[in-house]
Amino acid sequence: MRVWLDALTSKQGRLAACLALHLKDLGYETFITCREYECTRYTIELYGLKPTVVGEHGGGTKLGKLLADANRVYALARLVGEASPKALVAYPNPSAARVAFGLGIPYIALNDTPHAEAANRLSLPLCSVLVAPEALRGEFENFLSKNARVFYYDGVDEILWVKMFKPTGSTLKELKLERRRYVVVRPEEFKAAYYSWGGWGWLELCDVLKKHGLTTVVLPRYEEQRKEALKRGFLAPTTCVDGLDLVHHSLAVVTGGGTMAREAALLGIPSYYTFPLNLKVSAYVQSLGFPLKRWDGSPSELAEEVLSLDESQVEENVKKAREMVVRLKTPDECVLQALEWIGET
């Protein structure tokens, strides 16, 4: 069976790459497409895979998003129509879902973001199968068609690539950093269709950490954020870096989203997310004993907590996390079940 995997973001790129490698080991033929956005292509290439880049991000306006999606539907339709896959595996993705539906290709959707209403409304009604964490049971039913099947697993997506991760220290050399002497800061994804809140004060946090001699590495989502970080004298890589390797050697991670916080916590690194909503998948990771917190206090209070972290305790957390994570479930087993079901129907 030939399987098409599509990715819009760096997280989805890791997921697609890890699934592709697993499926190849089991005899499936795979190909990956992705959008030109942030470090999505780079992330897939970290795994030795070469995605086909189709389309780009539409920016922060509704018109821009609509036009970018329309152009991507056209380009994907021509490409995928010739490739003739038997299934699509992707996060809620309006352009890929529309192409799969138009070409009669069953769509296996993975999802851990019930708050992404626009993408869910446009994509999930077209999926044949949904794969989601057990922590989100019941969150997606309103989006699904009556014939869709749902496979739940007791884990989170990030466990899949954290289990496969082998640190190299490449980011320490590239950015001239000292292990456990820096904090990774990730601004909010303010141009996302679901993001309707203001900023969380990441610049203020970085200012306080810098005053106390702690390096902050800002991983911006957009060029505006990079420019502001560089303007204030913070380290903000101008090229893509391996985020997992960077996180693994850090003292802590603070992010306006959820993915990097969960990745860090599963690696044993103290992590804080300032997303305005309480994310159930993040609460699940925290409930297992990994060092993850949702932060709703001030940036200066968060800086105080980060500055109080003990390096030796972080090292203990890393050892403990390595032992814990191997026992957790990943979504690939459910994806395989879905593919087998599609193959039988």
C-alpha cells in the first residue's frame, strides 16, 4: 500500500517523518509532502527523508490563508493524482483533506488540538478515521461524519519522536552554548487561525533572564518575532536548528504553545507553557510526573522560578524521564490499525 503523509508545521513534520520510517520498515511505500513554513522541511530532512514541498503559509489574514490554501489544493491535486496513494495520513489539513476527498482517498486524521476549530471544521468531516489521545476522548465527535471511526491511544504524539531521539550536541556547537546554561523561549503562534489572544510577555521574561546572566535562545515562529529578539540582544538562530537537541541540553523551556513544552517535559527538562487554554494533553503529561506546568502568572515571576532551578535536579529529571517514556504509548499503532482497516474495506 502506498501511503501519502502531509505536514504543515514542524511538529507535523516530525510526526510524518517518524510514521514514514515506521511504515517503511513494515513494507509500506510512503511519500511526504509539506508546506514551505518555518522549519517544516528541515525537520523532515533531519530523519534522512526528502519531502516534496507544495505551497506556503498564507500569513495572518483570512484572505491570505484562503488564497494559499486554494493554490495548495490545485498543486496537491496534480501531484497526488499521479501518485495514486491508497491513504492519506495528516493532521487536520484543509487542502490535503479536500484533495483526498476529491480523489477518493481515505483520510486518516491525527489530532490533539480540539481548539483549532477552523482546521477541524474544514478537515475532520472528510476523514475516514481519527486517531487521538485518550485524554481527548469525546472532544472531536461534533466534527466527524457518522461513518468515521475513532482510534484512541493512551499517550501523546510527542512520545513517538522522543522515544526515537538520540542527542548529538550539534546545537551546542552551532550556537556556542553551554549545557544547562540557557533557556529556550518560544513565542506564541499569533498568526494561527485559532489564536485570538494577546502576547504573553516573552520579551519581558527574556529581559529578566538576561539581567541575571542566563542566556535565552528564542525560537521564533515568525520573522517579526526574530527581529524583535535580535533587536534586544537575545540569541535567535537565523537558520533552522534541531529543536529536540537544543531542548535536551537546556535548563528549561518556556513556550506560548504546547508541543515544545511536552517534548521538553518528556525529555525531563522543566517546561512551562503560557497558552491561554488548559491543554488536556499537556495536563496528561504532567499527571504522569513529567516536569510540565501551565503558567498563568507574570513573566517576572516565571523568570524567578526558572532562575531557581537546580542543574543537578534537572539531570535527575532527565534520567527519570528516559526510564518512564519507554513505557508510554504512541499513535503509530493506531495508524497501522487504521491502514489495515482501510485495506480490508
